[in-house]
Amino acid sequence: MSTLRVAQAQVTSGPDPEENLRLVAEQTAWAAAAGARLVTFPEATMRAFGGPLGPVAQPLDGPWADGVRAIAARHDVVVVAGMFTPAPDGRVTNTLLATGPGVEAAYDKIHLYDAFGFAESATVAPGDTPVVVRVDGVGVGLATCYDVRFPDLFTALADRGAEVVCLPASWGAGPGKVEQWQLLTRARALDSTCFVVATGQADPLTSGILPTDGGAAPTGVGHSCVVGPDGTVLVELGGEPDLVVTELDLDEVGRVRSALPVLLNRRRDLA
């Protein structure tokens, strides 16, 4: 049986990138001790939404990313964490850094959260390239938060060899939003017949952190989950900070794709 042990660190990022990096170090150490090979953190791990992003953005060879690389190397695991990098037009990019043994890649969020009264594109420039890395020989696709509303990205990742999709998020709160998150993560797993490892920011209210911008920024609701390629929810956390390790049976991807070949049955001529 082919397996991959994946850790999800459902944390609450704060305004200080250095303090958030210490959180990455702490959670990665615990995950590695539990046997994880891939450790996933939320979108905006570097700095929570709700404040200016430009002043904290750093290039991929800057000190924050180098700090994550050092943590991953120290524990011999692959770490995926959300950060912000400078964009050429003066905005930032909402970037996932994936780094560790045999892995060095970055994904810039393609679909920006211009919804529910929030305008991410005002300060964030979009990416345009799907990214798949290989962790212990397993294809792992990268997507971020609002991307979950766009099935084509997930099928594109599967077409590029993904069997697992990591989905870091900082989901916006509001009526019905947790239910939408639950529905969408299951739907994207079914669309792509991949495992979806969706790791969100914890609900800051569970730690007594009140919004500083009137509550408009998407700062997290928790409910990180792992969904199997047949849409079965294998793990779901609550709203509070937590860490969970799940062993994925990669043979399940082949079994589901054989029984439910939606990737092969697509009518591409209708696009």
C-alpha cells in the first residue's frame, strides 16, 4: 500500500511574521515527531489578513522563506505555508511556499477573493500557473482558499499528475460560510478524484482575538479537513487551533478513478 502522512496545522496567524515563523517551527516539530512527511499551514501564515500586506511582503529568497526552508530541512519534511511576495506592479502576490527534501516551488493564488464585500485584488496581484510538486513520489497540487470555487483548477492539477491537492485557506466568516467550505472541499475532491487536504486558519474568536477592521477581512473559521477522492470526509477539525496527522492511502485514488473516471469522461470540446 502506498501512503503519505500529512499534517495540518490549523493555527491563528498574527501581525508579526517572526512570531508566525516561530509558530511554524513549533507545529512542524510536533508534526514531524508524529511521522508526517508533508506539513501544511494556512493561507496567510506569514501575516494575517486585516492589515497592510505590502510592508511585510518578502521575496522568495528573503528571510521569512529562508526560515521556513531551514525548519523543513531540520525536520526532513516538506512544508507548505502561505506568505506574501512583492509583485511588479506594487501589489503583493498571495503565495504558497512548498519546500523540503526534493521540493522547492511556489504557487501564486490564481483566483482572488473579490467577493462578500472584500476586494483582495486591490492589494494582491493574481498568479496564472497551476503548480504540482512531488512529495515522496506523490503528485501534490497547490491551491489557495477562494480557488476552491473553481473546479477547472482542480481538474487541471489532476491532469498534471496530482493525487493530492493541498488547499491552504483563510476562509471568511459569515452566514452559511462554513457549510459552503464543507460542500466545496467535497465537490472539488469529486471533480478531481484527488485527496483534498484543506488547511484553514483557526477562528481567531476561539483564541479571544477580535477583528481590527470591522470584520471585513477573511481571518479564518477553522474546519480544516481531509476529503477522500470519493468525497468522503476523513477528518474535520472544529474552529479552534489544532494539529492533526492523517495517513492517506494513495491506492484509493486509483480505485476511485477506475470506478468513477470523470477525468476521462470529460467533454473537452465543450470548453
